[in-house]
Amino acid sequence: MPYSLLDTIHSPADLRRLERKQLPQLASELREFLIESVSQTGGHLSSNLGTVELTIALHTVFNTPDDRLVWDVGHQCYPHKVLTGRREGMAKLRMRGGVAGFPKRCESEYDTFGVGHSSTSISAALGMALAAKQKGEDRKAVAIIGDGAMSAGMAFEALNNAGVADADMLVILNDNEMSISPPVGALNNILTRLTSSKTYNFAREAGRHMLGFAPPLLELARRAEEHVKGMIAPGTLFEEFGFHYYGPIDGHDLDALIPTLENLKKIKGPKFLHVITKKGQGYKLAEADPILYHGVGKFAACDGIQSGKGGGKLTYTQVFGDWLCDQAKADSRLVGITPAMREGSGMVRFANEHADRYYDVGIAEQHAVTFAAGLACEGLKPVVAIYSTFLQRAYDQLVHDVALQNLPVVFAVDRGGLVGADGPTHHGTFDLSYVTCIPNMVVMTPSDEAECRRMLSTAFALDCPSMVRYPRGSGTGAIPSTQLDMLPVGKGEIRRHGKGIALLAFGPLLAPALAAGDELDATVANMRFVKPLDVDLIVELAGNHSLLVTLEENAVIGGAGSEVERVLAESGLNVPVIRLGLPDRFVDHGEQGQLLAELGLDKDGIVRTVRAQADKQ
């Protein structure tokens, strides 16, 4: 599809050569391109449709890449990528060797900061602003924070520091949920443009200078200004942090955005611009259901996302969601907690059926874990549904607030292992390493969907903290029981008897291990528990096999394989061990199966590695 204006934009410099009256047409073409492109590749759609005009305005006003734009959360950056020379690369968005779905410093000089997790932009932009000041460089730093990222404590820690540091930076709140202000119109746009104008700010600074000789009058004037602004805009909180607050302003009105940004660019010190946008803007289907169109697979843009036919394999996430509702019916002490991932973690049904026991705490992982600890202190049984990559953000709370106090909190850790298209910021590659080393923790890795449900029931019955770690997507298609059956803690099972070689599989890698076992005539063990390990089973296998091979979809350093080696050493057993897992590097984005094959964690890779080792012996 031809785009007469968009076709001429290969960098922001091209954008800045356009006449102002051409920009609405460019916005329309960019939005159409995003719908067409993402419908063919999958990716994040609603959030990006909401930032089209804001992105155009930012690259029009600021001299990027010399001026620094930091996007937060990263999944609102597609318009930015298109306007910064990566339009053709969008055809392979989030595919192996293609454009990443998030800002990535090694991909473009316009991606000033890598962003996968939220709420980091203000801290990063503050560092850039103060670095420019220290180096004597005249450059601007802008943080664009949205999609609920302001709810995280880190954002407020940065605001607190930035106001005191008197940094020359601009924070833009892309408010697309109407969570702070009511809908805005022309009056708010006019007020924002007025309060960001050179005349207004000159008068404000002149008044402060004159009244500086009479501190009581200066304080009176400051309070009067805050009260007046408080009647027309909800900016008092940000003013108290030391920022000059402007807004709210319509984030889809270029005639309001560009003059406001031009004015703010001239003002020194910390500034906060509140922008109201609409997720899914310009695509009626996404506007009507922005959650459905937040992260999408391939679909026909003209028809929209069609409901599935059903009958396919259950995903691990669905298994968790069904178990949560069933366990809640059986035990009134259960409460479910999510840090803003209700849909992704499979908690929609639970939220509807048990609203009084459902807590979405927003993007606040640290708070989610300590909140769960507080509930557990009072006799409740909290289940924290969280992605592996996001649990990393609450590690101190996991250690000190839950494990140290030995509180019975269940961590249902989704997206363990390689997640695919979202790439290294979202791969769950470290949790077995960083959780297993914590005292009091029980760590389980289900090999299929049916075992996942049994492990969740086992975890819930424990009187100590526990983690059930499962992958994104479906497994072998094993149908879970409808009961709340449990497993014996710390016990694995032998799934195939063979000779010479024993494959010890942790989690979903049991399936390729069984396939490899058939070809190698190897024994295959489903280990189930990373902590406590089945020491008796490991000793038994070491006693009648000449080679042990551990398999895990986790960093090989410090993972389950390392624990097996520790057990062997403590038992005085000198048996060769091959540890197969994820390498000591960050794995790029790509299709899950493709990545596992490249890393030698599919059936062929396992066979190849074992035979190569056998040839050496």
C-alpha cells in the first residue's frame, strides 16, 4: 500500500522538513501502516496507535538523536521505530534477526535506552540530563512514561531525585487510561499552552525574583499559584516533587502538542507534561477493546481478531487460572494477587468469580510480594501470579519479606524459560538460579499441563514459600485432572529405563528428553523438584549409569544442573555430568521452538551433544 508522505520519511530530519499542515496526513498514514504491519506480524497494537501524534510531535520539536527520548513502557515505540529508519524492518518485527519489539540500543542510535520492563524512563532520562550538564553539552532529555508505568515506586523515586537535582529534563505522562484526570478538551489545551508559554513563565520567574526580598510574600504567591493551578489541573503532586506541571493536554491534537513542546523545550529545569491519549486510537476495533488488541498475533485488519474455534491444547496459563478458581472454592483463605497482569496471568475468571479475594496492585512487583507477605502473616494463603522476568524486580522482598519469615506464599511463575518474540527483556531465564539459593523455598518445574495443576495444589498445601514455574504457551497436551491432587514433595520419577546414559529433565524439556532417550536408549528421569532435589534418585542414577545429562530451560550457571553436581560431590560420586541449559549470554527474540533448536535443547540437539561426549570417552 503506497503512503505518499510516509514514503518520504527515512529519518526525523525528513520529518522536520515537512510543513506543519502536512503532519495530520502523516499521522493518518503512519496509523494505517501500523495496523497493516502489525496485523501481518503480530505485536503490540493498541498502545502504539495511541502514541502516533505524540511521536510525530516529539521528533518534530526535538533534535533527535542528539536530544534523548526514553520510551517507557517500551511497547509504545513502534511509531518511533518507523520514523527513525526502520519501517522496512517492521516486516520482521520480533522475528529472529528482525526488529525488536522494544527499544534496543544496539539497534539504532535513536533508541537511547533499552526498555522492556516499565517505570525506568525517568531514572534513565535524569542520568542523561545530569550527564549532559556535567559534560557541558546542550542537549535535552525527555522521558515518555505510560501504560500504567507511573504506578511503580521506581518512577516516584526518580521524580523525587529529579526535583531535588533541578535537572533540565521533561517527563511526559502518556495517560491512556484516564486514571488521573477526566477527559479533556479545548479549554485544557488552551490552558496548557498558556501556562507553558514564554510570557507566563517570564512573569512567574520575575515575580519570584521580586518577591524573593520578602520571603513571606513569596511563599504566599507560591501557594496561591498552586491552588489556582490545582483547580484546573491535577498537578499539585508533581509540583511538590519540584516539577513544573503542565496539562492535561490532548495527545492526539498536533496543534496543541507541538506549540506546547516548543515552549517547554525553552524552559529550564524539571518539567512534567500530562498528555491524554486513547489506546487503539484510529482503529475502531482496538478503541472498543484495547485490552484484546494490546498484544496480538496475526489477524486480518479488515475483519479484526476472530474468536478461536476452541478444542486446542490448554496453555499453562489457562491451567493456572482454572486451578486458582477451583482451589478458591475449596479454601476460603486463598487470595490472588497480580501486578497488573490479569489477562496475561490467566486471572480474568478468578477476578470475576472471586472479586473480594482478587487484588491487582498495578505495576508494583515489590509491593505485590510484600503485600502477599502481610496477608500471609494474618493467616491467609496468597497466590502471587507473576511473570518470571518481573519477579526479578522483587527479589529483595522475596528474600527478606517472604522467605526469611517462612511465610506460605505461592508464586505462580509464568513465562519461565524462553518466551519467544518479546525477547531478552521477557525471557524467564534466571529464576531457577536466583530462587533455588533462597532458604525455605520449594521450587517445582512441571513437565506438562497436568503436572502443573498437581504442583500448584502441592504448593498451596505447604506451610512455607513455594514457586511453581511454568512456560509460556502449551505443552504436550496432557489433560489436567479436575481434582486438587498433590505430589510427594522432593520426589521425581523415572519415565524411561535405558542403559549407560541418564537424562535428568527439569520441566517441559522432559518431552525432547524422552524423544532423545528413545534414540539413545537412555534412561529419562522427570525430576519435578529443583528444591528439594530428589537426592535418592540422583544417587541411584549415578550408581548405574556412566553419564548424567541435566536439562533445564534456565541459565546453566547456578541452575538445576549445578545443584545435581553439588549433590554428587557431597555424596562422593564421581560421575561425568553434562549440563544443558541456556548459555551465559542474553538470548535474542525469535520463535520459541527455533530458539530452543539453535541452543541445542531440542531432541536433535540433545542427541548430538550426548553422542559428541560419548565419542570423547
